[in-house]
Amino acid sequence: MKKLKIGITCYPTLGGSGVIATELGKKLAKKGHDIHFITSSVPFRLDTLLPNVFFHEVEMSHYPVFQYPPYDLVLANKMAEVIDEEELDVLHVHYAVPHAICAILAKAIAKRDVKIVTTLHGTDITVLGIDNGLRKMIIHAIEESDKVTAVSESLVKQTREMLDVTSPIDVVYNFIDEVIYHPTDVKDIRKQFGIEDHEKVIVHISNFRKVKRVQDVVQVFSYVQEKLPSKLLLIGDGPEYSDILRDVQERGLEDNVLFLGKQNNVAALLNMADLMLLPSEKESFGLVLLEAMACGVPCIASDVGGIPEVIQHKKNGFVTELGDVNLMAAYALDLLTDEKKWKNFSEEAIHHAAEAFHSDHIVAQYEAIYEEVLR
Ligand code: GMT
């Protein structure tokens, strides 16, 4: 394929959408495309030095006349500059609002024609449940993009139902970097964390927002550890942190629950685990499930959003009705006490992650989309 100049805008801080955008940029750069990140800070996963990856900072000055800093306008201005100066072919934005809207404005300002590809990650659509004030804006972003993708079939369906849009939306699933996420021996690290050989380890990773239902994780763990020597690793941070901490203390679980905060080397931590729990209320895909599965960690999660497109129920993990902590605990105990079954689920998880979501395949899908919009 012809080498392209591709602009990428995402939220550069922690979060699945930022991870996907950055990993995609790195993979595309390795295939020879020029990648221009247009973001407010260096994306946290942009840790490899590549000669054809560029970072254009959206710099916010102090604007005394404005009550609120005009981030979206400054971003649109920066995008227009980069489109012209770097001669971009494609601008791939992650999130309809504000990034696709900024891209549409930048395209109108820039002298050069550029194609806009917008990826929906879920929160831009589910936010509508809270704030209908952005409805027309999101519809405009979808209709005016040259191509829209969503990270699961479920998100496409939800977008259609909530917004009544009929324009095509392609499903392009999330992916992981197979070089980072694979099974590794971490016996020594387990020891460093005070985990005994005979103990089972359950892991949960999220931004501790209400929708993640971390309290369900704690409840499931409290049932499991009554029957099995086990530890719970809670990775991440967010608004529910203090309530979860209190819950853990009130249940007397503090010796067995490790709050690890935000972590960069998640692959090593995942490899310490025997099981992942993700009991979210909403989840358009659940990138952490894929990260866990690629490391051979079976997952139990709620049957919502795109989760059943990732976990194959009773084959490589389990899905349950939202909030069914008793069933989650029963599935967890079933898996953690049956070595043969666990091994089988673990192998199936690795296999499914590689078969259905391999980065080579997903990156090629995005390249085909760029080709299509440029045709
Ligand atoms: O889950 C979050 O709160 C973060 C959010 C984001 O924008 O990074 O995650 C969304 O995008 C991820 C990458 O596509 C998906 O794997 C997550 O399922 C999705 N989160 C929700 O739908 C709640």
C-alpha cells in the first residue's frame, strides 16, 4: 500500500481509547506510514522512538477573556496547521465529540483536502444517556466523517438506536500488542508482592468510575476468599477509590486486597493473575479483557455491551447478568478449583485473542479504510 501521512488525535492520558490510538499509530509507523499525533500531551504509551512518528502539542495558553479554556478551538486550529504543513492524507480521530467535530472544523479551515476517519469508543455515545445537549453535535460528527468505525457490533447497534443515524459504521475491534501481552513466568514478581504459591490471584483493572462496579469485584472476591486462599489485585484509580477502600476495610479484607494504583507494566501484573473480573454496567469492548486473555488469564464479566463479543461464554471465560455476584463467585470458584478446566480456558483465551483480534489483522483493516476514503 502507498505510504500515507496520517494525523491521529485521541485523549493522551490513561484509557482504552488512548491506548488503541497510540498502539495503532506505532504499528502504522512500523509499516512505513508517517504518523502525526495531535494531542494535548505525549500519549502515555508513545514510549518507542520511531523516526516517522511526530508529536504536535495542542498548547493551551492562558486566555484571560474566556471563562473556560477553548481547548476544542485550539485543537481544531492545530489540526488545520498540521493538515497543511505536513500534507496529511487522513486525520483519524478517536471520539466523535470533541475530536471529530474539531477535525470537521479543521478540514473547513485547512487549504488541503483531508479525509476524516472517526472511531467511536463508547463513552461518546453512552454520555447521551446523561447529557442530551450533545446529541446534534454527535450526529453531525458521524454524518460528516468520511468513515466511522466502532469497536464492537454492540456499539454500532447502540449508536443507531440512540441517535437514529443511518450512515454506515464499520466494526473494527480493539487489539493488543502481542509483543507485550503474552504468557510469561512471573513467579519472582508474585513473591515480591507477598503472594504465596498456593494462593489464587484475581485481578481487576479500571478507572474506578461508577460504571465499572468495582464494589461487585470486592463482593465476588469476599465470597471466593472464604473458600480459597486468594489475593485480589486492584489496578487503577478514579472517583470510586475511597468508597472501595472503605468497603474492603469494612469487610476485613485489607490483608488480601492489594491496591496497586495506576500502573504502566500491566502485562507483568496480569501474568500474576489466575482470573480477571470486569462486572461493568457499560463496556463497548473491554480492552482489559483482551489484554488478560492474551496473557492466558480467563475472564468473568457482565453480559453487557461488546463484552460477549470478546469472551466466549463457557469456552474461555464466563459472562453473567449484570450484578449477579453470586453467579460470578460460583463461576470463579468452579474455575479456580479445577486445574484442568482452568488450563483449558486459559489456552482457549490465548487462542481466541490471537485468532479474532490479532493486531496484524486489525491494523490492516484500518489501512483498508484509509485506502477506501482516499479512493
Ligand atoms: O472505559 C472507560 O471508561 C474508558 C474508555 C476510553 O475512552 O478509553 O473506554 C472505552 O473505549 C475502550 C477502547 O475502545 C473500550 O475497550 C472500553 O470498553 C470503552 N469503555 C466503555 O464503553 C465504558
